[in-house]
Amino acid sequence: MSRGQRRSVGEYIREQRRKNDLSVRQLAHRAGVSNPYLSQIERGLRHPSAEILQQIASGLRISTEALYVHAGILTEDSQDGQPDVVRAVRADQGLTARQKDVLVGIYEAYCMENAAASGPADAPEAEQTDQSKQTELV
């Protein structure tokens, strides 16, 4: 990975940290890394492992995948399993981590509500249709 890519992930981490109103010390504590190491990552002097990136993402309360993309570990296309809506919300740099969590939570709640509403609503119709057929046969 080139020095420019490392700087990019460090700049992204710094930007996310500032959006969350965290100091380097606070994020380092949340992520379980040392202050100097986090500072070096932000300045592009160190290239963190995937495990460290995961810890930092957790400390920032952002998607690990988003951080992996900025680090060049994943490509945008390899974030399978997440709906486009969730990916878009997580990638939006204009939102705080808390706002992203709330939006994703609302989206997921609507999805669950719709799934629950469609399941039981279909079942009585199916039973009714079966009962109608039985009545017609008699």
C-alpha cells in the first residue's frame, strides 16, 4: 500500500474523530491503542493492521467496513451483506456516528416491521382460501 493510501486512512480517522468531538487521547482509550500510535496513524506514519482498524472503528462507532475501504483492505464492491441504504448512511461523512446509528436503527426497525406485517397477514388469507376450497368440495 502506498504512503498516500496510508495518509488517506489516517485523515479519515482524524476527520471522524473530530466529528465525534473526541481527542486523540479519548479515541486511543476507546480503541485500546496508545496515544502516540494513534497520532502516527492519523499523520500517515504508521499503517495499522486490520485488527487495529477494527478497534478504531469500534471506538469511533463507525462501520469497520468503511474504515477498511479507506485503508484499501476492502473495495466498495466487497461490502456484501449490507443493504445499499445502510452502506450509504455509514459512508456519509456529513453525519456523526450517533446519527448514523440512529438512521440505521430506524431503517432496520422499518424492515423488521414490514417483514412481520407481511408474514402473519398472508397466513390468514392462505388459511381462508384453503377453508373455502374445502367448503366447495363438500
